[in-house]
Amino acid sequence: MKNSIGMLGDLMMLLGVIFIFLGFLCRRYRNIHAKYKGRAEATVVEIVAGHPDEKGRQEGVHNYFYPVFAYYADGVLIRKRYRYGSNPCKFVLNQKVNIRYKISNPSIFIIERGNYLERRAKILYYLGIFLVLAGTFIFILFANRKWLT
């Protein structure tokens, strides 16, 4: 009984380390293959009215509201209107948003949204941490118990 419980703790810790490593690999793969490699936190500094896109015109919308973002890229302040608007506006003044921008041209950016690799990486990280902690707990709790002999 003592050996099987000890082995369970060891197995849980090993699986936890493997899951943490797999989570790291998912995140690394995403960052290597990302189209926009620069990252920054942008702030909505202004909301401007403009003409709607084709879809908005078809729906009968007369104005779209476009957020203007300000962010630092390599120490330079960039202030740029977002290319997508909406009515009502999806953003509010002083809202913080994580963005990714092109290293070669920092004024070209996209709003960073979680994708499936990022979600999988987080799941693997948290599952790995849970397994390492649970395995360590089991190992410490049952490794030196006299009553399990």
C-alpha cells in the first residue's frame, strides 16, 4: 500500500511536469508563428465618428465609432485609429487593450484575442501545477507514515 501511494504521488508529479512543459511548448509555438510579434498595452484615448463599412451601410447604419489607440512600440508613442468601427462603439475611453503589432511597422496592429493555443497552454499549465502540488502533497503526507507499513 505504501509503495502504491508513493508511486501515485511520483506519477502525479511527473505528469504535472510534462503538462507544464507541453503548455510552454504551445505558448512558444504560438509566439514563433504569430504574424504580429510585437506586444503592447494600448489605451483608448479618443473615439471618432466615421463612415460605416459595407456591412454597416447594408444594415442602414449612418455612423460608425472608431477607437483611437495610443501605445508604445520600441519606446515610440504610436497613436492610431483602429480600422474596425461599430455602432454602438465596442470600446470606452481609457479602456486598456492588449495588442500585437508588426515589428517592421508598429502602426499596423491587431487586438490580441485568446486563441485555441493560448487556451490550451493555460489549461496545460494549470493542470500541470495542480498535479505537481497534489503529487507533492501525497508524497509528503504518505511517505513517512508508520501505519502504512
